[in-house]
Amino acid sequence: MEVQYISVGDYYIQDLTLPEEPRPTYQCLTGRIVS
């Protein structure tokens, strides 16, 4: 489950390259899980 979240966040930002709004949200989630 944790791995899925990180994968989705990284993939979403790298593939879609969303604006700055969703970018920080995904980064925070990924960093939290990684920590």
C-alpha cells in the first residue's frame, strides 16, 4: 500500500507534470511515506 502511493505520486508528477498546486501535495505525501 505504501509503495503504491509513492509510485502513483512520482508517476503522476513525472508523466502529467501537473501545476504547482498538486505538485507540493504529492511531494509531501511521498516524502512522508519515504520517511
